[in-house]
Amino acid sequence: MEVELTNQNFEEEIMNSSLPALVDFWAEWCGPCKVSLSHIEEIAKEYQGRLKVCKVNVDKSPEIAIRFSVMSIPTFMIFKEGKVMKKRVGAMSKEDLEKFIQPYL
């Protein structure tokens, strides 16, 4: 299951999470974001209970994108214990996403 992050729930869902979190910064108008969408959904199902998968719509929650210096989308970040562990810009295949998250599980 994916969690849509907003200014209201970001602290609780990410900063206070006991699980590592994959955060996808995206927008509805972003073509490359749509390419990664099905991969994100699969990752959320397959890693349920081991990884929190979250999305930030940069148009609806620009403050979060600004806070983490997101200048291009899609941008993927891994958070662990409230800290950004890794950041990558650009669409990724499912295989690339798995390689991206694996060290933090």
C-alpha cells in the first residue's frame, strides 16, 4: 500500500517511521513519473511490512519538495530513521528500484 504524503502527515509517516521509506516525488503531468508508477505499486505490494512506500505530489505539497531540494521529477529518496539515506532523479525500472532500496531493508 502506498501512502500519499502531505504537510499534515509527513512527520508521522516518514520522520517517526520504524520502517525505511521509499518516497516518490511526482506530478500528474509528468510523463516519466507515469512510467515508474506501476513499478512503485509492485514494490509497495512485494515489500509490504519491510518498506513503507510513499508519494509526494509536488503540485499539492510543494513545501515538502522544497524542504528536500527536489528540483526535477521523478525524484526518489530512501528515508531511514528520519534521515535521507539516498536520492536519485529520473524514472527507474523495477529492477533499478529494487537495487536502490535493497541496502536499506
